[in-house]
Amino acid sequence: MDFIEVSPLPEICKNCRDRLLCIENGEGEWCCDECDLLGERFVCVASPLPPTENAPL
């Protein structure tokens, strides 16, 4: 599965103390990699063309 980052960043991420502390310390956003709310920041990319009823198999 492929995921893309939500834009704009969700409020819950913008206000996350761990994320803000990482950024403040110049450590990037590595803390987000293990965040329980990662599903708020990244969404699954659906297939570009959904299957249709008459599509050949």
C-alpha cells in the first residue's frame, strides 16, 4: 500500500508536543514514525481507477 501525507497537516499533529520538541531540537520529525496518530497524518492512496461491474477480469 502507498500512503501520502495529508495537506494541510492535521491540527492534532500541529499541536503535538513530541513533534514540536523534535523540531525545536533540530531532530526533524522522527518522533512521528512511532506516533499512535500516524493514521491522521498519512492516508492510503486508493487505486487510480476503481473496478467497474463490466470490466474484464
